[in-house]
Amino acid sequence: MFRAFSMIGRLTRAARVLGAHGVLPPPEWASMAPPEMRLLSLIFRKSKKHMHGRTGERLVRALTELGPAYIKAGQFLATRPDIIGADIAGDLANLQDRMPPFPIDEARRTLAEELDPEHVAQLGEIGEAVAAASIAQVHKVTLKPHDGGAPQHRALKILRPGIELDFGKELEAHAWAARQAERFGSEMRRLRPTALVDTLARSVAIEMDLRLEGAAAAELAANTANDPDFRVPAVDWDFTTRRVLATEWIDAISLKDRDALIAQGHDVKRIATSVIQNFLKHALRDGFFHADMHPGNLFVDEKGRLVAVDFGIMGRLDAIARRFMAETLAGFLARDYRRVAEVHVQIGFVPPRHSVDDFAQALRAIGEPIFGRPASNMSMARLLTQLFEVTRLFDMELQPQLVMLQKTMVVVEGVARQLDPEHSIWDAARPVVEQWMIDAIGPQARIREAAEGMSSIGRAITALPEVLRNAEQIAAMLSQGGIRLHPESAQAIAAAQANRTSHVRIAVWIGALALAALAITQF
């Protein structure tokens, strides 16, 4: 009972703040809101003092006032324009961790609790926080040198004290509210707010174990080790725990400071292209990308390399999604709308009952207006947004990983345009997309797949002696009356064996064709 009253108290405070800003619910969601929420909007009337600006801007101010848990919820909702709308999602993307820092004494206390005494002894003086977020903040620290060596600097990311408990309570209240919304609102059931809260809870749980963020940084660093224009700060695992993440300190200029980049002689046009191309390379080539690439998380070092930080939010694309993304972009680049339509059907995103020609016509309505504009106005993010809107008419189910990619594309386009207002997103993307097409589905890729197929057949042939031995043993037992089979079982086994034999015949023919293809390529 006390827990229920506690949740109601938390939600009442949230309702008061949201109502004061005129977003209980936002006007765009009013028709979907259950009667109880509409009643609350009357009780907690709007405050004229807070009613200026767009709905998304008012929602940002309300969430900021409510604190870290609500800010994180807003950041999460910013990744779901399919649910809350592109305009509101764009405003929520501005929640870029602008929080007041917690006291430095609390940071020292956390380090003393989390690190071994010998590692604590290595830490020099800890400076004030250089960045403060909803979950953690960052300090610069200098390690005490050994044997007269040069001092080494680290960036220490430290969780806010008690943040796990605070988030747990707020998320519990969110889950309760989501269940009530689904219970009383049919439209809300379609939007599945309970599933959204569950996803948010999992995301927050990952972000609150900084060892996992360190692992994400290490994976991205391994993927990009040979990329000359991209760098990930190395993780110092000696000083990394569940509540502390240590990385090398990077002396670099933030992409937020365009004037400083120019003053240091950096080519902002080249940097804008680097942002787009590195994002696409990571997404298409590696299937693993930084999904929070706002200017505060991107820097340029003295060598002109792009340096990324803060790996709490990462995105993944499986092989099917990567092929879909690359072939869709390549099709639009070539204005081959039928090919784009065919890819949607072949991969299974659009049911085959729909006409490919009708779908291609709808895609042409998206592509032609975009390519009729100046290069600086040709937005890839806008194209993806319109594409997903049209595909709903053709019964394409929501692909969460593509939504994350679309959201990140919106952010990186914004970063590129801030650096270079005349930047052509498509010109930057073209070489990356074309290279992926060559590597993944070109002739060399087909030969590689054929070789892999032959390897699989070879392993099957290697296993044949054991199969034959097993068959001999079974035959011997049958001749001795050791196994009694029901007639229906015998028929089932015979049918299964016939089916397996047909598969083997098919595999042999595929292998023969693959060998022929390999032989042809040698001449």
C-alpha cells in the first residue's frame, strides 16, 4: 500500500509539472490519451508563464525540471519518431545531458569505494567536473608517474550517487502509469507504452554498468583500428568498475566550437564529410555504430581525426538490415525505385501480396522531390523518415534497429550542416555505399560465399565415414532383432531419409556449380 501511494505521489508531481507546461498530454497525443489523463490535464491547468514555444520545446523544459529519470526517458523517446512524431522527437534530441554536477567530494567517495587502494593511491588531484549528464559526470585526473615517467591523464566517468535507486523508483512509477494507460486506452494499447518502459529500463540498466560502456568503446575501437580519420579513446581497465569508467584523456576541439576548429586550421568541410562517412562505415561495414553522435560527443584532435566519446547508447544492424539500408540508399542514389521496391519484398519487410510497381511508384514520389532540390537540401534523414511513413501503407512492420539508425542519421546530418551549411549529404554518402555494395554483394563477395559453401560441403563429406559406421551398427542390431520399429515409425524414417538424400543431391549440385564458377574466374 505504501509503495502504491509513493508511486501516485511521484506521478502527481510529474503531472503537475507537465500540466504547467501544457504537455499533459501534448496536444498531438490528446486523442489517444485515456480519460484519466484528460481529467488530470484539467486539474493541473497550464501556466501561461510556461506556454511559449513548440510542444517539443515545452516538453523538454518540463522533463528537465523533473530531473534525470525523466530526461533519460525523453532521450529515449527521441529515438522513436515513429511513435511521438518527427517534430517532437527532434526537440527531445536536444536533451544533451545539461545537468548540474554533483559535489566533487561525492566523486572522491565513489572512487574510494570502487577502486583498489593501490589504484586510488595512483590518482592525483581530481579536478572539477568537465561534463555532467543525467546519469554520470566526467572528471580529468592525472595519474602519479612511476619512476620519473611522464604523467598520464585520464577521463573518469563516475555515476551519480544513488542514481540506481532514483531511477528504479521513477521507472516503477512509469511502468505503473503505462499499465493504466493500456488498460483504459485502446489507442495506447496499440502504441504499447509498457513495452517502451521495459525497453527504457533495459537501456538504463546497461548504461548504469560502466563496464558495459567500456566494452562498447573497446569493440568500436577494434572495428575502426585501421580507419585513419577516426579514433576511440583507449579504456583503462585498471580504473574501470561498474560505477567508474576510465579512458585516456583526449586533447581535442569539440565540434560544438566551429570557430575554434577554423582558428586551428581544420577544414570544416572535410570534417563534415568525415562525420557522415564514418557513421555510415560503422553502420554498414561493421553493423555497430555510435548512436548518440551529437556535437558534444565528437571532437577533432591535432591530427584532424574525428574522436568520439560517451558510448552508453550504441546501435546494431544485422546482416539483413545492413543489406536493406545499403541497397535502399544505392537505389535512391541511382533513382532505381523499382530496385528499392524489390529489395523491400525480397528481404521480407513488405509482404509479397503488394504490387512491386505500385510500391515503386510510391517510392518515386519520395525520391524525385528530394533530388530536385539543391545538394545542401537533400536530406537522407528526411528520405528515411518519408520512406518509413510510406512503407506503413504497404504493411511494413516497424524495424527497431532501423529506427535507431534513422534517429542517428538525423543527428549526424545536423552536425554536418552546422559545420558546413552547404554540405551535400548524398555526395558524402555515395563512396561509402558504393564500396559496401562492392564488398558485400559484388562478384568477389559471390566467389567468397561460394568458397564458404564448398567448405561446408567438405565438412559434410568428412562426416560420411561416421554416418556409414552408424548405419552398419544399426543394420547389425536389426539383423539380430535388437530394435523393433512400429510400421509407421519405419515409414517416417524412410521419408526423412529420402528428404535428406534430396538435400544432399542439391548440395552436391551447388558445390559443382561453385567449383565451376571458381574455375572460370581463374581464366
